Amino acid sequence: MHPKAHLPGPMRMLAQATLLEARRGGLPLLAAACIAGTIGLAAFVSQVAITESVPLQASLAAALLRVGAAFLVAAHVVTSVAREAADKGFELALSLPLSRTQFYLGRLLGHAVAGTAIATAFALPLLAWAPPDAVAAWWLSLAFETLLVASLSLFLVFTLAHVVPALAATAGFYVLARGIASIQAIASGPLADDGFASRAAQWAVDGVALLLPRLDVATRSDWLVYGAPGATELGRVLASLALYAALASAAGLVDFHRRNL
Amino acid sequence: MTIARPARAPAAEELPPPPRPAILRAAALGETAAFARLAMVHLQAFDLSSDNATPYRNLDYARLVGWLRAIRDVDPRSDYALLSAARIYAENPDPARSRMALAFVHESFLQDPDRRWPWLAHAALLAKHRLRDLPLARRYAADIARLSRDSNLPDWARQLEVFVLEDMNELDAARVLLGAMLAAGKIRDPAERRFLEHHLRDLESRSGIADKGEKR
């Protein structure tokens, strides 16, 4: 039995079409420009550092590439779906013998593979500054992080139906997920008030934190400077990212099924 | 028509009050290694321009130390803030400012003596040779020997207090300390042991105590 038969034909074709669209839409060129710009900036900044120039280069490049990967994936997913909606591509696709689930997951698979390709391209230059095991952990985490961003962007663009709100919501979710742990620490810190308003704010922050993945412990540039995380820690990070990606996908599927297209 | 002016380094008075470490950590969005080092690159630009004969002389050192502390707490494993404090900001010709930087180095050492002893050793040498504050140098040197358990701690760092005491003309205290180090078996290298035993005899003769000829 051919391995490719495990994946339904329509889903595979949709994934391939999504990848082709990414290639023709200039995504590889944008990724290359991102890499070149990041390396140049990291090299420049390290010239003015008086110490720890290599850790500075590695950590700064990793931090910028991580944000760049998330932005490229989110922007590509949102604009691709918005363009297809404007061209009535959904109606055409769904008029074929293709279930909504296959359509949605096929698109998601294509975007996930594109995200993994971006993560791979972004991880390779880091080998110049960090050991292979640390770069491998960073790459894996970034691949899962781009999967999460792709799932979330797909869900939000189908729900919000316009480019700017979908991008803004994705960016807001992403920034909040990366900063929520620090916000919790500030809200419950020694300088926090003891009054009811302050406690209510703490509860609200803790409630929001429950809904968000801990992106502050994923794809850390610290790994490149201080060593790769242990297998348990990395496994927890990847499992958390996969879980939230699955939740976002499920939410997107539910919303896509109830839409009147 | 306005022609773009070349950017200038920020002046000393432009250094803002330091934020709380928690705020700085929140701004890092999890990328503490990159953010702490980038923050140090930004900080070192204040009061550092080509027309400034004495860099950092006008900086508000209370604010500066606040910033160094906040940046250090964002990424405690980075030594950038400590190197800057020990080798740049502490070498300010103003003794008051220099002491503030050295106090920051000492405070940081107490948090992680096994890793940060090199900076306190440098601070002790600065206190001894630049500030000519031997009691301060002795305090730093004593803390290195007492608190650091780093197996790579070199002998000169461990013995620094003895030599500071000699410079303070506190020969008796130096003799007692060196004798205790030899008796405790902390000196493992034979050549070093011979050198220090010879030095101990020299201290004893200088402080007027006869050599008993016992092997210590």
C-alpha cells in the first residue's frame, strides 16, 4: 500500500496547492530577506557590544527570526484566505466532492508545511553561533509554534472575514501569549495592592493565562546561549503548542461548518 | 530644506529612571538573553560621544546602577552588566560614583558567589589601587575567600585578603590568616605551599615573632 494513500487525495492536493501558492506568492523571497536582514542587524549590533558578542548575535538573531516566522506565516495564511474568499474560491472548492473538514484541514496542512519550511530555513543560520542540539530544539519548537500561528490565523480569518482584524487578533493573541507570564508575575508581585480591585485584576489575568499557551517558554533564544533544554522540558513545550494548535483547529472547523457559504 | 543630521549618542541627563525588573522582563516577551544584552548596548551609549573626554562622568549613577540591577535581573546568567560595572563604570575618576559601581558588583556577587567572583576580585583591586580604600578592598577579598565555592577559584583570588592585609600593615592579621589557610590544607599545589610557607616566615619575622621551625 502506497504511504501517500494514508492521506486522503483531496487533502493532499489542497496542501500541495497551498504550498504552490506560497511559493508563487513570494514567501521564499520574503523569508530569505528576513534571514539576510536579521543576520546583518545582529552582526552590526554585536560590533558595538563590549562583551558577549557571540551570545548577543545568536540570541538577537533567534529572537528576530522567531517573530519574523510568526509574522510571515500569519500574514500568508490571512491574505491567502482573504484572497480566496474575494475570488469566491470557497464556493468553487466546496462545489466539488470535498467535505468542509477535508477542505479546512487540507489548507491547514499546506500552511503547516510552509511554516515548517520557514522554521528550517530560519534555524540553519543559527548553527554558526550555537551547538546543533540547541538549534535542533529551537527548530522543533519554532515548527510547532508556526503550526499554532497557522491554526490560529486560519480560525481568525474565517471568523473575522477581513485581513486587518484577523492579523490584529493573531498579533494580539501572540504577544499576549508571550507576555502573560510576566503580567501574572507583576499582578501578583510584592508591590501589588491588597484591595478588591487589585485582586479582581489578578483573577482576570490568571483566567486569561489559562486560555493562552505559554509562548514565553517556547522557542527561547536562551537555549542557543546556555544550552538545549532537557527532553522533558522540550516535550512539555511541544505538547502544549500542539494542544493549542489542535484547539484552534477544532474551533476553526466548528466555525467553518456553521458558515453559510 | 532639512538635511538629515547624523544621530548623536544620548547625553547623560537623558538617562531615564530605571524600570522595575518585572516590567523589563515583561517587555522581553520571553527573550531574556537577547533583551538583556540589547538593553546593555543601549545603556552603554549614554554619555558616550566622541567629544566627551571622560565618558560617563556626568551620568546619574543612582539611575545607572538601577538600570544595571534591572538588566542583570532580566538575565542573571549574563555577565554584561557586571563587566560594565566593574571595568567601565567603576573606573570613573569620581570616587563617589566609582564606589556606587563597586557596591553594585559586591551586591551581585553575594547573589551568585561561585560565578561572579572574578568581578569582585577586580573590584577589590580597584578599591586597593585606585580608590586606595584598603578596608573596602579587604572586605571584598575576604568575601571571595569566604563565600565562593568555585573549584576553579584561582589561588591568587583566594589569597587576596592576605596581601591586602599586608598592605594595610596588619601583619599579625595577615600572618594568622595565612597560617590558617596552610593549616586547613586548602593549599594543594606543592610549589604554592612552599611559596606561602616562606611568605609566612617572612611575615613572622617582620611582625617580630621568631620562626619556631615547625612545619605547618
